[in-house]
Amino acid sequence: MLRLYFDLPGREEVVIDRYAKWLLDHGVDAVGQSIADLAPARLAFGQGLAGFAVNRRRARPGGRVLPTVVDQDVPVLTVRTPRGGLRGVVFGYACHTTCVSDDKINGDYAGYAQAAVETRQPGAVAMFVQGCGGDANPLPANASRAGQSLWPHSRGGRGAGHRGANEARDGAVAGLVRGSAVAL
């Protein structure tokens, strides 16, 4: 697909082809592992709350007078064994993942929140779903060098990504607690 849009040197095409094969092989392997691990499960839904998304029209000078709607909910779906053991958590938030601006590939607040949920819930797999946050940015957004203070590497981080990860994580954990009572 990249070849349609970019004139790539041959050495980059080799790297892209190698990565595409690796990704496909690992994707097929993940599907096979999932099928082999099928088991009865209970699903439950809950809601948490995070408050770091702001309408980006309001985040600019003079924007406070503009009307806005921002969804602060953190919907959480849990997958539990019949005996109640937590196997998976799917949670979302309607906000762009633009906390970190250190020019490195990372999961931003969503990835760090996933790691934090998995740390608090050993054995469970956490997955993030991007909500409808077309006009919602984290505040502050694009914080310089925030990646150095993100969970789980730092307990006292002050970066925007750290705050976003902690709020998303806390919203997901709150949804886990509420979700345990609402079986689907």
C-alpha cells in the first residue's frame, strides 16, 4: 500500500515486506492461539470516568465561549471465567492519543493505561478501543518529553501522558468494579 503513495528505495521495500510477513504470521498465530483457548465466559459491562479530554475548539485562545460536548465516560467490558476469574478487559475513551510528542512510536495514554490495568489485574489482557473523539484532545496535548514520565516506568511522573494514562486506567478500573454487577 505504501508503494502507491511513496517512492521507496529498494532497501526500504525489503524491510516493509519482511515486516508485512512477520505481522501476517503473528496475526494468524494469534487467531490460532485464541481458537485453541476457547472456553466458557461471562461478559459484564460497566462505566468509569476520566476527565482529561477537552473539545479542541475550546482549548485555543478565545475558545471558551464556543459550545462543546465531550464524552468523559470510560465504557468497560469484562470477560470472566465461570468462577469469576478475569481474563480480559476492553475499555475505551473518546479522545485523541496525542499526549506524547517525543517522536517515538508508543501507545500514548491508551497503551500506558492498558499496561497499568494489566499490572493491577494479573493474568488479564487489556485492550483499548478508541471512542468517537473527533474533536477531543487531551489537555495538555503534545506535552514535550511526556513519554519519559509515563506509567509504568515512573511513579511520580508529571507529564500529560502520565495523567491521561492514570485517568484512563482509573476509569477502566472503576468500570471493572461496576461491571461486575451487570452481567450480559
